[in-house]
Amino acid sequence: MLSQRVLVIGASRGIGAELVRQYLAAGSQVHATVRDVSEPGELSGLYGDLTRHRLDVRDLHQTAELAAELAGCDIGVAIHNAGIYRGFPRDEIMEVNAAAPIRVVEALLDAGALSSGAAVAIMTSQMGARRGRTDTLGDYGDSKAALNDEFRRRAVDWGRRGVIAVVVHPGWVRTDMGGTSATLSVEESATGIRRVVDSLTQEQHGRFLTWDGREHPW
């Protein structure tokens, strides 16, 4: 499933920026969010049908503004990539990684920004897979586990509202977050994520997938 209208949340660098590059190269109309549109990071100098939007995912007012800006846009692919790892207080990690993605998707749905049958992918991590564990997975792992839990609670309703939604583990990627020893390049991860998202079927709604299309245990 390939749409000409794509939204990438958290696109100033890394996987998000590479997703923007690849969708632009495929001829898509891309909406991309950055925290400061005057400093778009890796989006600077990109050409194509690209619209940059301001969004700090912690900011409820900016989230509402983005949803209003995109109301009626018939976004066919929405990828929530924004996240943080080390160097932040636990409550901020939980807010950005667990609460904000759900809030952003809800706002887009409420505004009618997503087309019928739109693909919605939220970046999670295998580090948030509980696999029956009830003890801590660390601040980052706990935030992704909380995201996964809330996603599963919302999935039925989101499906009824007409989207195909999944959470996606992007792999261990050579980014600022993943480090230089990671096994995947940004390009490899983004290419895999695009393949997964663009080929989603209704049967896959509500699942936890990996960048290369495998189903991941919760």
C-alpha cells in the first residue's frame, strides 16, 4: 500500500529523515514534523513535495495545531518515529515514548486527517517486549512496554475508525540512539520499514512487527 500523502512524526534526523527522503524519491507528498521548522536538521536542502510542521510531541497545543493543519488531508501513511533514549528523566522518557504517540494518533483520527484504510506505524522497540516479565525493563524499555500495552488497548477502536495500525521495531540501527556498533544502517532500516508499512493488510492490524516484516512477541 503506497500513498501519495505521507506523514512522518519526528523527522529531523536518523530513521525519520531517511523515511522522508525515500518517500520523496518515490514521488509521495510528504508532511514531516520537526521541533523547530527554522532548524530542520537533515531535512534541510531536501527537494520534492515536502511540508514541514512544528511539533514537540510533549506539547498538547502543538499536537492539536498539527491535527488541525492536516484535517481533511487524507494522509494514507502516518509513521510516528519521535522518541528519546538516554540522558532524560524517567517521566520525560515515558511522556515522549509512551504517551505522546497515542495522543498524536488520536488527535489525527479526531481531526479526520487520515484516509480510510490509512497505514499507521508507531516505532517501538524489542526492548519493550515483556514476554511475561513484570519487573522493570529499564526506563527506555518500560516506556516502550507501556506504549505497546496502550497500543493494544486502542487497536480495536482504531480499527473501527478505519485505519490499519501496527507498532514496529526498527532494528538495531546506527543512529545517535543505536550507536556505531549497531548492525543496521539507517537506509536499511528505513527501507524495511517502508516495505512493511506500504504492504500492510487488514489482517496485520494491531500487531507488533519488525523492520523486516516478522511478527515480534509482545
